[in-house]
Amino acid sequence: MTILDLNAKHIADLSAKRPVRLSVENLNVGFERNGSLRPVVKNVSFDLEAGQCVAIVGESGSGKSVTARTLVGLTGANAVVDAGSIRLGDDDLTALSSKRWRSIRGRRIGFILQDALVSLDPLRPVGKEIEEALALHGWGNRASRKRKVLDLLASVGVPSPRNRARQRPDELSGGLRQRALIASALALDPEIVIADEPTTALDVTVQAQVLLLLEEMKQRGVSIILISHDLSVVAHLADQILVMSGGEVVEQGTAHQILTDPQHPYTRSLINAVPSRKTRGSRLAPAPAAAPVHTAAHANDEHASFDGPVLEASGLVKHFTAPDGSRTTAVDDVSFTLGRGETLGIVGESGSGKSTTARIALALEEADAGTVRLLGQDWSAVPETRRRRLRKQISVVYQDPLSSFDPRWNTERILLDSLPAGAFTTAASKRERVLALLAQVGLPDTVLHRFPLQLSGGQRQRVAIARALAPSPSIVVLDEAVSALDVSIQAQILDLLVDLQKQFGLSYLFISHDLGVISHLSDRVLVMKDGAVVESGTADQVFTAPAHPYTQELLGALPSLDEHRAVSLWPGAASVHSATEGSTP
């Protein structure tokens, strides 16, 4: 059967009328504070049929997660919910008591949250967590519940379910934790499952496994509401898509209509913001208004004449010893070079060694073997006192700036603290430098006195980049720097990084599990698995003609918005699923 045949069959299946399980009409949600009502969801309407997936997409603050939580009676304190109707079969959900909601949650509507490590009880084995969901609804006796737990874990592809059921969440991989969370949501065979960002921040192969699991649920007749900011993910699962912005649905239709012929400018911007090899060299977001150029914005030219590799690693090895005495090789004979003005992407799954490699490059972790040279000079093999004069030449931007900022410091103090000692001697020159840094990352000076919690996710990451630029480095290490951002904010940050690189000749060591981001930004790529580099080359070589089976597996699991967007299962996914099923993700 050809791709076109699959498309035709998929579209024909969509046209067959199926019973409506959930009907939402004119849903409005607001939150009361200090006597005023702040609306966050406005006039949302849709129907969910049996065996259908409705995806609600949008950025943080669009109202999509509030919509999802309202449909399971978990809107939160001070919430005001108003709707023409919300009907689950014959039941009206707009007037349910808390007791009645408890009887529906889990039994008729399952709920899968984004972060399994936070959602699961860290002190209990996952088997006990799933068993509790059964016990709360009076399902079976203790012995039958234990058997049901093992059946559920097996059904979602957890290997050795008897052993895994006895493990706590922190003892499981990210993929296994997410599968356990899905098993808990499916414990009572609900007719509807709401999945709120179930694959965000997961490795691409684990993401593929979770999406295939959701696809299999849909094939069994389960109805799914998928909440996501990533159109490349929902493209392979959704039958209908609602695009939300500012609490309102700005566009609604079949997945094929939305993805191939979007009508609203916001929908088009979301689609255009998805990074890939095809977008390399082009902007992902509309160009911002030109920021004032400041002569002191990147004044350090001390090493500008150096024409060799700005960063060179040779034979890096790093072992870690576990509490039980066992030893793990985190980095195994890794070598690379980074040229001036170049981006080297390091890609791999969690545990591949890419972040440890970055920490060794930053001299924040000591290698057991191998050397790192910075701007042609010894870097890893010398004491910190000798590294200090070069330290300003290499900076870092982490995934979560909120965790790396002191919450008691405002933006101005964060940036002032990052200025190199002795470079700016007066208060006026320091303030001028801080304002110049803000301008370079596209932030107004009104953010100077805001604290990290008062900034949006995109603003925090821009401050993190400004902090990294403060000492005028030659190299910036970006460790999963955009993985937690909405797709449109991610696009703005990626565009910003390209602009800064062109303006200042920066070199980037870019660490990510997101192949789309790596292929968009990188000149060369290293693919890591189990601590070793299994493939390296130019971005075009690695992404168009991968030689190693692991690289081929990663690319086969990569969701995209290309020609197969109307097909539920994408080419290569089935082989990835069969290869990974029964193994620890």
C-alpha cells in the first residue's frame, strides 16, 4: 500500500460518523483575584468522537491546559467556569459535585500529565501508585488489583513488569516513568484520555514510543484529547486540531486542513517556527525591530587573531561510581574540534554523555583521561588558578534559567554580577554595559528591575543569553537551551543565536536531544550513544545519509510536518517501535 493509499484510507476513516463521547459548547474559564475576573478561556467548542484524537495546540498561556483541566474538574481555586454545555455521553459535567467528579476521573476520563517524575509519588513503587487508582474506585480485591497492575504495565510496553512495579519513579528512565503514568491513566479503561504535553522534553525515540502507544489506544477506540505546543508531534496523531491563542480558538478544523492550508496568521507562524534541516539559513520567526547597536556590546578582541580551533577535545573519558560500587562510563574516548564562528551540535538521548562532555569542555567536570584546549592553550590539564584568565572566553546557557538564577536577584543584578572583574570601573559604565546586553538580546530596559519569576520563559532565556555574553566570550556552550520553550519562543531564541553568531563571530557547542533544532542550527554534528561518538560529519551528511544504525533509528523516530503529515504512523516508526519494545528506553 502506497503513502497516497494510506492518506486516502485515513481521510475515509475520518469521514465515517462515530458516536460523540464528549461535547463542549462555549466553554469560558476565568480566575477571580482581588474582586476582578481574569478570563483565560473564551468560547471554546468542539466534539470528541469515539476513537478520535482532538489536539489543542498553542503557546504557554494560550489556555489549552486550563481547558484540559476543566474537563476533569481540576480547574483550580478561584476558578469561575461557565459553559453552554459540557456533556460526557448523557451526563452534564457543568453541575457536578466534587464527589461525582471523583467517580468520573479515572473511570471515564483518564488524565496524563507532562512530568511523570513530578506526577508520580517519589516515595512509592509505581505499582502501588497504579493499584491505588483501582482501589479508589473499588475495583476488584487486592490479589486481582496486583494482577491488573502487571497486565497494565505489560500493555504499555514496560519490560519485566513484575520488577518495574516494585521500583520507585527515580529508579526508572524517563520513558518508563511516562509509560507508568499512562498505565495509571488507563487502569480503569476510560473511554477518554486527556494527555497534557505527554512527550515534551522526552528523547526522540522515547517520544516515538509514547506517540505509538497513544496511536494504539486510539485504534482500540479510546478517544484522546492531546494538549501540545508542538505541531510536528500532533500531526501524526490528531484527527481534529484546535489552535488557541490568548484563550481563544483562532483556527479549527481537520489535521489535514490545518497543517496543509492554515488560514490564520498565528497558525502559519506556529508551522513556520518548527526547525528542521530545510529551515537552516532562514529565519523561523518574523524579524524583530532593529535593536540599537552598542559599541561595547562585545568589545573583547584579545584572541580575535587566533586562527586555530577555538576548542579542541582529545580522547575524553569520564567514569562515575554508583553507591553500590558499580562503575559507569559516561564519556568514552570523545574527540572533537570547534572552529571560530562555527556551531557543533552534539545530539543523543538522556544518558548518552553529551551533557557530561559539555561540563568537561567547560572545565566544570574533571576528565579521567584526555585533554581539552581552549584557544590553543591548555585548559583541562591546568589548575583553576591558571584557567581563570581564560574563563571569560567560554560561557554557558542552561536549559532552565529559573533554576540557574538567584531568585532574590533582579535582572540588573544578575547581569552586573556577570561582568568581568575590573573591566568596568564606574557605575555608569556598568549600567551602560548592562543596557547594551539587553539591547543585544532584544529586551527593553523595563525588565531591569524584574525578578526571574516576573519574567516569561522567553524573557528568562534571553537574560540567560545576555549573562553568557557579558564577559564577551569566544565560545558559548548551550546545554538543552531551547528544549523547554514553546515552539514560537524557541524560534525567536534560535534566530537570536544566529544573529549574535553572525555579529560577533561566536562559536557554539550546542547540546540537544532535539534533532530538528540540531539540524537547523549546526554546521557539524556529533551523535553520541552510551558515552561514545557513533557518528560525526556535516549536518547534511548526518541527516541525509546517516551511516550508523543508531542515527538511522533517531531519524526514523523524528516527527515532522512534511508530506506524511496526514498519516498517523510515519515511515520508520514501526521499525523503531519493534526495535525498542521490551527494552529500557
